[in-house]
Amino acid sequence: MMETSAMKELHRIRERIYEETKNMFRDELIEYIRRKANKVREEMKRLREKAVNEIN
């Protein structure tokens, strides 16, 4: 089966996350996920505000 570019990208992302978290304890992993989620939430908020400002 041919691996599409999207599948390759997902594989690279999963490998990177594994490498970043492989030696973490459960509480450290939870905090890692929370930090990443907050970062994404802030970026989405910023992009949403930018889009609204461009419309107005």
C-alpha cells in the first residue's frame, strides 16, 4: 500500500510526540498535553480574531 503524503506527515508527528514523551510519568504527560492544548487554543483564538477583523 502506498503511503500518502498526509499519512507520512501523521507518522512523523506521532514519532515526534513519542520521542518527546516516551520517558514521562503520567502526570508529566498530562501536563504536556494540557500545555499543547492551551497553545492550540490560543492560536485558534488569535486566528479567529484575525478573521473577524478582516471581515469587518
